[in-house]
Amino acid sequence: MSLFVTKFNRIDKSRKIKDRYLLKALDKYWHEDCLKCACCDCRLGEVGSTLYTKANLILCRRDYLRLFGVTGNCAACSKLIPAFEMVMRAKDNVYHLDCFACQLCNQRFCVGDKFFLKNNMILCQTDYEEGLIKEGYAPQVR
């Protein structure tokens, strides 16, 4: 659900909005101070342009995922990954950001780096190619 900031006065059911800016969400207008997350009480207009609703609650992204998101285990360390945490994915595997590294040499991957998934292990290009050579397959160079 998106938030829209509007710059004019509008009458709400309960009281007149005289603020310079007001928010439009859920087909209603809100004071900036009134549109808050039901859990952490953060002002939703300040934390982003989206809000979440479920079970008659208005929530920020973090609390929505904490309450209703799906948790899982990291494919590298097997520890729990909270639903609100950023992750890396490779096919069906999910990883903590810190665990997303070559599982042979521990080289961390940067944006744009090639990685390979072999036998459910994440490998850097060097370790992947060395493994292919040991198995008798020469990687094709183009």
C-alpha cells in the first residue's frame, strides 16, 4: 500500500487538518503524526512510501515481516534467518548476507561477481573451474 503526501488542508471526520502536509493512505487523509505503525509507533510517512495492513493493523515493513513473514534457515550456517532480514538467494537456497561467500575459500561476493552452485555449495569462479579440471572437465573459455 502506498502513501501519498499532499500539500493542502482537508477535513477529516474527527478534526480539521491544518498541517502543511498530510498523508493519504487506505483512502483516507492522515495527519503526519497520526499515521503510525501499530507495533513500534514509528511515523510511517518518515520511514518510507509503503505501509502494510493485516488483521486490522497498520504496520511498517519491518514489523509486518516480523509478525507475518516467513522465517527460514541459512543454507550455509543452518542458523535461523528472521523474516525481516535481507538475504541472498541461489536457486532454492537462502543465505544470510554474511554467509553468502565461496564455501571453499570464503571469498565474499560483490555485486556483479560470478558464483556457481555445485552440489548445493556456493563456489567462486576459481574454485568452480578448479573442481571441473579435477573432475576431468575443462571449462570453456570464450
